[in-house]
Amino acid sequence: MKNDASTSAAPLKGLGGPLRSSEPARVLPSMSPAVHLLEEASDLLVVHLDFHAALETCERAWESLAEEPANSTVVEVKCSLCVVGIQALAEMNRWREVLSWVLQYYQDPEKLPPKVLELCILLYSKMQDPGAVLAAVDAWLQDPDNQGLPEYGSLAELYVLRVLLPLGRLSEAEGLAVGSAAFGEEQREEVLQAIRTARQQSTKEHLSSQEQPKPSQEDLAQGSAREADSPDSPCNALSPGQVPSPVS
């Protein structure tokens, strides 16, 4: 896996784009310091491009939410803070820290908001490290509380296409596609088709590797003879009767 500027995770294009600074204010009532900090963090990220300050502001906002009673607004603010924080880490090419960073707040992967989990899958998939989120996404999908969420089907599909298939875990992918009631018939068929294509490709590569001709014993013997006759052979480097000096 590459680790230079050419594979920087930022910006997270294809992940829904960066937040607009007006988004948190539009969807959340201004009722706590955390909301103001969220707006500040979003502006630092999008307008000022100060990614380190944006991340620190998100962390301060999380601290301020420790005393807030749980309600729908707090849940939305926490999710939005994670979205900003993920993008800030990606912009600083600290994408490997993303999953551990969000889990320090949610503790268990099963508790991650669907949007946050989606960003993690897309990010680690883009950076060619889908195995990093394998256990977390599997735990989330196995949790009964998540299986009734409207986002469950799309996340299960994303998991198959962006995590299981690139890792070659075709049987697991097929089991999930066939056994999950979250997939509609059309969605299920599209996923199964992707699995069939991946399996065919895997079989083709396996057969191709087996078809590589192996050198016969005669070829090996001829190759050894040619090497011995070569002027560059270690044996020919010595004059007749000459022996190497002992190593002191």
C-alpha cells in the first residue's frame, strides 16, 4: 500500500463532498456550545482549510457534549462532528487514525452512525486497506439494533463490494447477499452478479498461474552446465590448481 502524497486520502471526493459551512446550522437548532463549535469546525475545514484546527475544534465540541442529555439533536451533532473530523484527518493524510478516532467517542463499532460507518468504508477502500474496517463493519451488521435501520441494505452492499470482494472473501460475501433480508431482489441480483464476476476472475488468475511452464530436469541440467561454462561463474574465476585463500 502506498503512503505518499499521490495516494493522499484528501479530499474525500466521491464520499459526498466536503461539508458546506451552512449545513450544520440548517439542520440543527442553535442550542448548545457544541453546535457553535460544529459550525466553527466546518468553517475551518471548508473555508480556511485549517484542518488541524478543525479537528481540535471537533474534539472540544465532543468534550462539551459530555454533560448534554441525550436527544436527537445531540445525536446529529455528534455524527456531524465525526464527518468533519474524518475529513480533517484525511486532509492531513492521517487516514489510518480515522477508525480509532471515531471509536474513542462511540466505544463500540455497533454504535457508529450509518453515515460515519459509510465514510470509514469508503475511505479505507479508497486507500486500498479495506481489511482495516472488516471487523468493525461486520460487528455493525451483526447487531440486531442496526438491522432495522433504513441504511442497513446500502451499507451491507457497500461492505460486500468495497471490503469483502477486494479481500477475496467471496463465500462470506455470497452468504451475506443470499441470507440478508435487507437486500431487495434487484439489489441482491446485482450483488450476486458482482460476486460471480469476482469468482470468475479469481478462477482465471488461478488457472493462468498454473499454466506457467515449469522447467524440466533436462532444462535445469542444461542451465547448470551453461552456468558452469560461463566466464563469470565463480568456479572459472580460479586458475587451474588455484584454491581460495582461507578466510582469516
